[in-house]
Amino acid sequence: MVIRSRATQGRPLMAPRKRKLSLPDGREVEATIMPFQSGGEHWTEYLVEDGSVIRMKLVATDILRLDGEYDDQGNPMYIIQSTNVTAVTAPDELRRS
């Protein structure tokens, strides 16, 4: 497993870190920055008609639990901050020399 948060790496547990967020409905809420581990980051592969292969994966950079906010089933609500990683393999005739 890959650790994606520095919150607990080699350090004693500390008070949770907090961040203020503005929601789309205009409310400002407090969120707890959650330490996490990746259970695996899998690639999605797209085969393009020109012969190229595009591989993508979503990589979470931060997970924030919204304090006091719950969905209709009573689960805590989270905001996931992420980035896309892409890799392209093109056929030789499409590559610049």
C-alpha cells in the first residue's frame, strides 16, 4: 500500500488537522484532513482509432471529511482532491521525429 498523507508518517498521532471549505450552496464548513493509504491505483486504457493508446488513472492527493455533514443514508460526507495521470503511446507514424 502507498501512503498518500504525511499526517502520520513516523510521527506520533496528533490532533486532527482542519480546513475551512465553501460548499456549492454557499455554506462554509469545517473539514478534517484524513490520513489515508491507497489500496491500489489502477489504469484505465483507451484505444484510439489512430492507433494510439491512452492510459489514465485518478490519484487522490487529499481526503477531507466534512464535519457534521452526512448523506441521506447517514454516512459522513467526504471531499476527495485528486489529479489525473496520463500516459500516451502513439504509433511511429504519428510521432514527431
